[in-house]
Amino acid sequence: METDSQEIVNSFVDQYGLTRGQVIAEIEKTFSSMLSRWHQKNVIAMFTEGHLQALAYEQDAGGRIIQTPVDLARMRGWNTIRRIIEQNLGKAACLDEVARLKRLEHQVFWGEIVRKNGRALQVEIPIEPGQVIMATCLLQHIGRHERDSLLAGQCRAFHLRRVDPVSLNGTPRTRVLVDRVSKHLVSGLLQSRLDGVKVTCRKRYVGRKSFVGTDRFIPRRIILETARELGEHIQVKVQR
């Protein structure tokens, strides 16, 4: 890493998908912390006109604050600092993604099953144009009536159950869990086919029957399409 760090900032922005402000703040924070520890005094690092500069602050015998520039060009330990910056940026990028995806919890999405093993499905879900996420659907979150029939290559509806940050071999990752057993899946599927209709799934017996309340009439075609997707009967009651 060099003191003229604009190229490095740009590479970090591209690599981690963060804003320039987030990357610059993380670099300044990491340099300030590490230099303060190494020099045993308070050091503040900041970008000035495209260059990273650092100033050390300490009191002299008279109690005055002395400000001394830190020569970054001759400093050792660049690889250590860069490694820490990359770790922190990875965490920041993960938390940033988790915060964005958290807003989508309990919504319904269509996704393609790309893998299936003895404990889970791996599902590719396009959450918006140009952005696809990989989600996990544990077999325990699938009704027994369809565990054997769900196969790779199928496109099915899923309820976005939970989004969390996790660590995989020390690397921050975003874990997205989906399911096919939630009441939200029933109401969400119906709601997605309707305009301005309030739908609530009051009770669901997965693979058997769901009881739905709505504030107006729902076309039978929509009810049957949703029932076929879920493999269960749906009883709708209009509640005035």
C-alpha cells in the first residue's frame, strides 16, 4: 500500500461493493488504530488531497500538545495493515448486505433450485434486476409431502425466512434461509397475484390445508394456482 492511495481505494470499492466514503473511513480508522499502538501515542490518519497522511499527538513537559507527522513512506508493516483493512472491509460489506436483505425478510420470491443434498436445497433467487442471491432451504423447512419431489432445475416459490451474518473459516458471509412451510408463503403468493387486496393466512397445515382471510373476493383461478404450487387445499373466507 502506498501513501497515494486513490487507486487502492478504487480497487477496494470494486472488490467489496462499498461506497468510497465507507472504504476511506475504514482505512483511516485502521491506520489510526494500528499506528497509535505501534508508536505508543495518539495517531490520527486521514486522507488529504488524495494522499493518506498521519499525525502523532503527545504532550511535552509543559503540557503543550505537540503534533508530529508520521512518515508513512518509510513505515514497515504495510502488509499487516492491508490484511486487517481487507478483513474489516469484508465484515463491513457483509453487514451492509445483511442490512439490505433484512428488509426483505418475510417476503415471497421465486427461485431456481440449483442443488439438493440430504439436508438442504440451494436456491438461486433474483431479488431484483441484476442481483441474484444464493439461499438455503433446510429439508426441515419443507413439507414432508414434497421433500422428494423438489428437484434441481425446478423454479418454485419460497418465503425469505431469515438473513444473518456468519463466519465461514474466518471469512464473513451472508446466510439467507428460506422455507416452504410459513403462513407468509400462502398469503404472499396470493397477494402477489392481486392488487389492493388484504390477505392473511390465519392457520396452515402444511401439505393439507390453509385457512385464509381476505377483505374481498379472490378469483378461483388464483386460489387454485396457489394451491397447486403449495400442494395443499386453500380455504378462503371474505371478512367484511
